[in-house]
Amino acid sequence: MVNIILTDDHHIVREGMKFFLSTTDNINVVEEFSNGPDTLAYLKENHEDIDLVLLDLVMPEMNGIEVTRLIKKDFPSVKVLILSSYTSEEYIRPAYQAKADGYIIKEMEAHDLIQAINDCLDGKPVIHKDILSTIDSEKELPHEKNPLSGREMEVLKEIVKGKSNKEIGEALFVSEKTVKTHVSHILSKLEVSDRTKVVIYALKHNMLGV
């Protein structure tokens, strides 16, 4: 018997999955949560008893990508299987970058869900067929080819907040000239031409984990 947690902000979705999974012989739904913080709080005390978290991506308070990142960091033995309605690249890539163990969609058949859970627990790659083409068709993105340094990431976060170079310098305790250099490197690495496009790129690809 394997123990799993359901985390989805839609009550009906949780109840439906819980009822269906209760009909299986080897899957036990231990708890269900509507948000990430409650899931993480539970795992902090009970992670040794949990085998897998079936996790939604879009939720209030904390999105599924950030929840995944924290689960894999703090509780590496717990598998994370993303169950989402989204099949676009801007959701799929960040999920795998956060080290999700699998990504499936809510529209899949019930027996496929069971198979996906079992495959994930067995350590097999779990990727729904509808998103394989998305992954295969996308070339390596600029920030994957040219990762930003730690300081560049700090500057990027301030850019997204709408701060000027002077304000960024004051926040990070560096000169305005140094900030300009970092901004130039960021533009080059992300292959964009201005700060507005930097913000759009960073948000689209979930570079800040928000």
C-alpha cells in the first residue's frame, strides 16, 4: 500500500480523485489539501509516511512549481506528480526544472491516472502524451543555455519590481555603474533588447519561482 496526498484548490476535484483512488487496491489517500503551505506543513511532520504528492499547479498562496521545488529540496524521498489542465511550455518547463517526477493532465482517463501514479512510484518517467510534443519541439531556452549568476538573479528580481538602476544599486549595496553592467549581461543572456522584455521573459518562464 502506498500513501499519497492530494493537493488541489478545487474541492470537487479532490473529492472526485479521492473517491476514485479509494477503489484501488494499493493506493491510500492519507490527506487532502487546498493549498501548498498546508501541504508543506503536513509533510514537515509526516514526510516519512508519504510516498507521493499529487499536485495541482495553479493555486492561491503558493503555486505548484514553488511547492514542488520545496518538497524536492526538503523531502527528496517524496515523489511529486503534477496533475494540471495546462499543457503549454511555460508551465511544463518550470515544473521539470523544479524536479517534478511527472506531469499529467486532468483530462486523462481514470485508468491512465492509476498507471501514472504507479509508474511514478516505480521511478519511471511520467509525461502525458499530449505534452510530449511540446517538450520535444522546444529548443533549449536562452536562460537554460546561459544561466544567470547569483548576483544577476538578484538584479533581475529588482528589475521585475520596477526599480531603476539607482534604486537597485541602493537595494543591493553596489554602484549604479555595476548595476548597469549586470543589466547588460542579463539582456545579453536572455536575448532580449530592453528591460520590459526582461520582465516579460522572466515572468513567462517563471524564473523567479513566483
